[in-house]
Amino acid sequence: MASWPESANGFAGTAATLASDSPGVALTSTSEVPATAVGPRRGYFNRSPWRVEQNVGNASPPSAEPDVVPNRQESAARPSAEVIVGLKKWEGRILEISDELLTVELTPSDHDGPELVADFNAALLGPDSSSAALGDIIYLTTRTVRDATGYPYQTSSLKLRRPGAWGEDELREITDIAKRQAELFKET
Amino acid sequence: MIDSPGRDVIEVSIFGPGKGESVLVHLGRNEWIIVDSCISARTGKIPALEYLDEIGVDARTQVRLVVATHAHDDHFAGISKVLERCESADFVCQGALVKEQFLALVEMDKRLYPEVRKRALAEYGRVFEIVQDRASAHDGILPLKFAAQERILLDDGDGDGVRVLALSPSDQAHVRAMQALADAFAVAQSSRKGASIDPNELAIALWIEASDKTVLLGADLLKGPSGCGWGAILSFFRPATKATVYKVAHHGSANAHHDGIWEQLLVADPVALLAPYRPGKPVPGLDDRKRICSLTSKAFITAKPDLPSPSKEVRREIADLGPLARNAREPWGEPGQVRARSGPDQADWDIHLVHPARALTPA
């Protein structure tokens, strides 16, 4: 489990953590609330539209991620804690990959809602972008965070599911099952 | 209640675009076939089955074939539910799908994403369970038929002239598919990925003769590659009577268009039926519409090819997706129906459109 380092402009925000073994990077966007709703800006609030979360390991299914932990350095610098007031998750299946865009069919995974299709910049998957393939599963998480001044903003992250490697025994078992099933259809 | 077709009336209805498109054909004598499946993204219901209920057809006994033309989920989403209802029907698919290579991919898919709500091949897993369960009620005979080029799937041979013929996949397409399936199987220590194969070249195009009517259902069959697709069909199939209704292949896209279809298999100015595909680049596009409308004055589509207007619920969900998502949309909308009916000795077809279906226009 690891939290990300503070970004160059000093903003770290709430932290998403990921379990396990191989390193990865997820890009997270922050979107401002409309100008009329944004209060006076402070130093740490001067965030860029994108920040890079260093995460470690395989993306987990929505039920297991993201844990939210405060960044200790940031907590000390902030006048008060930010609070996550909303969290929504979608599971997505990649339908098309073209022009560095992923077309993804999204299904709400923690709430009721319509299924949607949306495009994402493939680069948002960081080092996983080159291995993303049709049919792969991605997870989209959006968080609405209320900052110390009481104003909300939204962050979101996109992660490719990386379910590890096939084992020899498992593949042998799969082959055996498939052989048995194929036998049932042989006479047809 | 909507009126049901008379015993001697042939009907071809196309539903879409929900998750998928579906075609219903009344062969006469209260017998039907269902080709592919469509689920309404808004209601979760299956319009083809709802329609049969509405017109008083007992899907359990009156549907003779359920055909899955290919393994793309814009055609087979929900087909296991269709088969569950159609208890007397034989299930038709490509022979490659019951080979060890494909069944291994189904099993891989099951293990790969056990918690994922929508697995690509889960429908097939369920379909094969149903087929195997039903074998016991059929003296151990699986209610399953494999489609291949020139294979007759239904032939009543009693003078009424009901015949359902598979025009594809060709042997060449089958060989290619088997190779692709074998290549898709994982090797140890490789990344746990699902298999990605393109089964459009394996799609099952159907030639249906019922009473004095002839219908061509083009599925998503593409032009080629060599030895496959429409090119392969046109090289061997020269029907004595041309079709008067055509379910346009692959939603009217250019890669499924072959002049030979219109010259060799269809009468001049046939009824053309299609459903749009909108999750990716919408088809039929403008050029596709122009082309189809130049080939027939009787083209009908189940909904407008452009994206549907988003409902309030959809707009709210899109807003919640956050800033990473671009061009978020709900592409399925409400499925429409185009119904074509023709009675005995009737030369033309009566067209009935159910919202949002419409005549296809070039612009």
C-alpha cells in the first residue's frame, strides 16, 4: 500500500492506494467547480488540471479500491482535512481502440444508473496503455471532495485491470474442461 | 393487442438498436425463427420476445430456430434468455464455437473476470448449459445445429416451400477461425487476458424461402477476406429466385457492401431493413445511407443512425463520470421495429414502423 508523493505544485489531495506488486502510474484529473462557486484560492489549492498518482501494483476490482488515506506531509500543511463527499465507480469494457482513444462501455458498479459509452485518452492508463486490448476491463472512479473552504471539486482515475499471469496448472485444467465439453458436442 | 400475421403471411421484423439487433421471421403456419438478440438498454427487456407475447405467439412452442449469427455482443447479448424461452427451438451457431479451442476461451473468460458483471463469452457458456440440459428431453440429442456454407438448417419439404439455408461461414472462414481461436489461447506465464478474435467473417448469413417469398439476412458478414464473406457466397450461390427482402449486412457499413449482393441475390428495388450501430462510430454513416438509398427506394431503419437524445437520467450519469471521460453517450436508446409482411400471391411487402423506426434517407 502506498500513497502518492505531493505533486510539484504542492497539491496532493485525497489519496487512492492500490495493493500489490508491480509498479504503475495512474493519471488523475481534477476538475474545478464553476468559477462562480470557487472561493478565494490559497497556495495549496493552486492545483494543475492533472496530477500523477504513483501507484503500486495491479488494479483491483472496485470493491477493493480505492482505500482513502491522508497524505501525512500534506495533512500537516493544510489548515484542515478535505472530505470525500461522493464516490462513484464504473466498470468498463474496452470496445474499440483507435487514434490513441479507448472507447469503453461503462456499467455502474456501486450504484444504479444507465450504461454509457465514453472515450478515454489511452495515455491515462500510463504504462498499461500499450498493453490495453479489446475486451480488457478498466475501472473508473470519481470522487467529489469538499475542501477546507467547503467547496467541492471532483477527481477521477482510470485503471486497467491487470489480473496477473496464467499459471500452467490452471491452463491445463481449462484445456481439460474444454476437451470434456467438446466431447459432448462431438456427436452433433 | 397488435395483430398477428395470418397463417399464410410471411413476416420479417427487425428490432434494434438495444444491446444488439434481432430479426424475427414468421415462416408461415405459426412457425417462427429468431435471429440474434437485442436487449432494450432502457428496460432490460427483449423486444422480440415482448412482441411475440403481444401478438399471442407462444415462444415456447412456436419458435423453431434461435440463430446466433456470430459472437459479437451487439448480436448475441441476451440470446441465452431467448433460448430459455424458446424451449422447442434448435440453437444454431457456427461449428467452431463448440470446438475445444472456443470452449477453452469460454472457460478462460469465466475465470478471468469472475466478478465482472459483463463477460464477453458468458452468454455462450449459458447457452451451452441450456442445450445440454435439453438433450435429456430429446433422447440425448442436443438441440443444436451448426451453420456452414450451403447447409440446410430447416427444410419442411412438404410442398409449402419452407427452407432455411446457411450461406456462410465458408470452409475457409472456419479454418481461419480455428487458427485464430488456437492463437488466442493463453500460454503459461502470459498476461491473463481475454481472447480477442474478430468473428464477423464467421457470421451466418441466411437464405430463407417460405411460401413464395425469399428473404436474405446478411448478419454482420463482411465482403471478405479471400475465400470468406460475401465473396465466397457469390462465387457459388446463384438462386433461381431472388430475395425481395434484405437485412442489410453489418448495419449498412461499407466493409459489408458487395455489389454482387444487389445484382445476384436481390430483386431490383428490394425492401432493405437495418438497425443502426452507435456505440462506436455510428453506422450507417452518411456515405452508407447514400449508397443504400441509391440501391433501393424501400430502405427502413429501426432508429435514426445518429445518437439518441439523452434522457435526464443519462445526462446526470454523464455529469458524474468526471473529467476523464470524453464524448460520453448512451448510444442504444429506445429500440424500434420495422415489420414487413406479405401474404400469399402478394408481390410487395406491407411495411409497419414502430417508433423510432423510420424510412432511411440519404441525408
